Amino acid sequence: MIYKLRKNHLFIWKILAVILPLLVVVSYLVTPAFPIIAETNANKKLFPVLASVQETGNYIINLRLSAATAEMQLEITRKEYADHETVLLYINSDVVNEWQLIGTLSNDSVQVFTLSMKHHNFPVQLKMVNLLHKEQEIITLN
Amino acid sequence: MSVSYVAIGWNAHKKVYDSILWGFILLYITLFCMVNLLLYPDVTQETIIIRSTSTLAFLLLHIILCIGPLCRLNNAFLPLLYNRRHLGVSMFCVASVHGVFSIIQFHSLGNINPVLSVFTSNTDYFSLSRFPFQVLGFFALLILMMMAVTSHDFWLNNLSPRIWKSLHMMVYVAYALIVTHVMLGVVQLEHSLIYFVLVLTGVILISALHLAAAYKEKRTDAVIYKTEEEGFHLICSIDEIPDDRAITACLEKERIAVFKYDGKVSAVSNVCKHQNGPLGEGKIIDGCITCPWHGYQYKPADGRAPAPFKEKLKTFEVRIINNKVWLNPKGFEEGTFVEPALVRMKDHA
């Protein structure tokens, strides 16, 4: 390397050596507090307690609770296949009082989302945003 | 060295190197797929491809970024540097598979252009926890593509080594983008402390190696050759230069390599015309200074590459007085013949 490149090199790494670790730590610290495990098929073992059933448009939404762990499940069944339809699913509860994206409803007939009860408590509101038809619907689960 | 452009300058070393490299790539992907299928039997093929290529490309990028500073800290790593471009292009190929499959998986089923969807499907650009991390990966892949495309010697010669080198230092921007892409993407989604620790370790390792190498170079540049007579600076005693090797002195912000060979001493610019490699860390092979990075050669007395090659280096005047090597930092035009200083028996201690 020539002198100027060596100097630039040192300057760049003095900055990166501070910024990059800081960025990694900050990114980790601001990780959203609600862990979401989205299953893309119905093979996930369903929780035994069926707490609520709601039917809306093309979907049936079952809210299930675990007897052993502080978790709940959203079991969402699509009644009819809808090609090219993308639906975003958001959740809101009195614990985290803002809409949080929890996933996209795919063309699978059944999808299960597992949520921690530590971060969501009743009543739970779901918002389904249909990008194809540019519609949204809010459902309250008690 | 080659007198004409060839797509890939294969030789025995590069064939062995690339065989090991692609063997490792295939082994990694195979093992990754097997472990994933065992741990997550429901995982789709697309997801396995996206995950395996992302982790592999990230690992390869770390290896690539370690090679430069390791070579500056220890010459034993130089064979890795010789083939770094092949490693870089291979890493880009792996990263491209990750990028293309991700766009297909996450952005091709909507009613807008998949590439446009990368930028518009999530517009939380002011949120750290919901930032559209795929955009960062997209720009990093563009930089890696530009580097892979211009990695050939054709571009090196046409852009000039200085511009080419500056262009390829964009890899640090790509690295910063990829680290952020990984942190705001998989680490936040997976909530995994292990991923966080691995990424942080990688970042600290790369930063520490680059800083250590840069400070070593800075110390070399900071040596002051105070003793001066008639424009000549006292560099060292003749015995300090090993046979067929050089010592490097930094005078007036320019590094000069002083070579001892065949009972003579000559000095040329330390900067190789090919990729600015450190000629002073090379040796004399077949009567020519040979760059330790890619084997470019120059005659020590006039700094010219042997015919039919046309590269030329600046040359410098050297004197040997009472066992001491004196160097004039006012260089001559590139390719100017300078009579080598002769080492007499009494010059040796």
C-alpha cells in the first residue's frame, strides 16, 4: 500500500472498531421484547385449552392457551384458497400498547403463531391487513 | 504475471487452493442441510438454502477480511493472500444465491416488482427494532458484485492500482452493512444470545486485527533516519540486510526497498505496480525482485519488469560507506538504471 492508503486504512478502522461493536450491542438491546415463533404448517402441537373462537371473512381464529407454560397460540385457518393474497397480521395488547407485526398469512390452510403471555395479556386485538384488497380488519379476542 | 488477459490465471497452486475452497463450501452446505433437517424436520428447501448460504457467506467474508492484516503481521499467511480474489468471488457467488432466494421467497408472491418490494414492503426506516434489514443486505450485495466484476486484472490495469484499491476498500462498507443486516435481521428475529455473541466476536476480531496491522505499519513509517550527509540518509549496516532480501525504509512519506543480492545493493520503490504489494517483503528470484503478493517481478538495478512486461518502478541511489548503507530519497524516473552499490569483503563486519 502507498502511504495515503495506509493512513486511510488506519482512519477507517479506528472508526469501524468503535462503531461496529456499538452497533451490534445496540441492535441486540433494542430487540423487540415479544418472542414470536411462527409455524408455517399445522404440525405444531396445539395447546389444549381453546379460550376463544372468532370467524372473520376467510379466516377462523382460535386462541389457545397452554396449561403448563405461560404461552398462548393463535391458530388461524384459511377457509378458501386465495391466490396472490397477502395478509399481514399485527397484535396489540394492554402490555405492549402498540401494533406489532407478528407475521404474514401464507396460502397454508392452517398457521399457528405462538406468543409469550409475559408480553401479551387479555384482551388481545388482532389487525389483519389485506395488501391485495387494501383492507384491514380489527378483531378483539377476550 | 501474464502478457495477455485470461479469464482465470490457473496454475497448480490456484487449482489446489480452489479445490480446497470449493470442497469446504460443499461440505459446509451439506453438513448445514443435514443438521437443519435433523433439528427442524419441517423446514423448507428454500429456507435451508437461504440459511446455509447466508451463514457461509458471512463466515467467508470474515476469513477474507482476516487475510490482509494477518499477512501484514506475519509473512507465513502470504499464500492465502495470493489467492484472495478467488475466495472473494466465491464468497460473492454464495452471497448471491442467498440474495436471489431471499427475494424469491419473501418478495416474489406479491403484485409489485420483487426488487421494489425489498424497499417498500417495510418502510419503518426510522425504527431500529423494525428496520427493513433486507435493504442493507441488498446494498452490500451490490458492492460485492461491483468488486467481483472488477476483480480481474483487466480492470486493475485500466482503473489504475490506486483507484482499484480504493474501490475495493468498499468491502469495509459492505462489511458494516452486512453486520447491521445480520443484527437487525436474524439476531432480532431469533432472539438468540449465541448469534449475538458470534457476531460480536467476529466484529471485535476483525477490528483488532486491522488495527494491530495498521499500527505496526505506522510504527514502521515513524522510524526517523536522522543521520544525513549530502542528501543521503543512513539506513542500516550492510549485515542487517539478508542476502536476496530487502529492508524497507520510509523517507519523505515513501517506502523504499533496499535489496542486497549478488554482492550488490539496489533500491527501488516498495510499491508493486500490480496491486501496491510490499516489494520489500519479497525476495530476489532468478535475479529479479519478486512481489510477495502475486509474483510480479522487477530487475533491481533499473526497476523494470523483464521483457515482455512493461511495468517500471522508481529507482534510488545507494552508497555503502564503512559497512553502512546510505540512501538518497530523491528518486529517479521510473525505470532509470542506477549503478548498484558494491559490497566489498571489508564492508562485512
